[in-house]
Amino acid sequence: MTSANTVISSERVEGTAVYNAAGDKLGTIDDLMIDKVSGQVRYAVMSSAASWAWARTAIPFRGPC
């Protein structure tokens, strides 16, 4: 059995703002990519507004900081 403090629902991660080291908002978490073998989250997909369209970028997932 897993402690409730060591897991988080994807619903709580999706929509989370992503910032760079300077504090500028880069986008929001749109989706999570899960390793089918280990069950671990490998990438968070970030949506961001480019000057002409929306962009989606997969970034390595380290979990909440």
C-alpha cells in the first residue's frame, strides 16, 4: 500500500504553470506521458502560446519541486 503523501493525481498536475529560472511563465502542463513498463511518469507535456500558434513540448518529468 502506498502512502497518500507519496502519490498525486494527474488532475492536480495538469494545468500547473511552468516557469523558467527567471520566473517567466513558459506554459502549463497539458498531459503526462507514462512508461508502460515501469508505470513511472517520464515526460510532462507543456502547452505554450507561440507568437502564431500553440506549441506542445515534452519535458522530462522530475515531479514537484
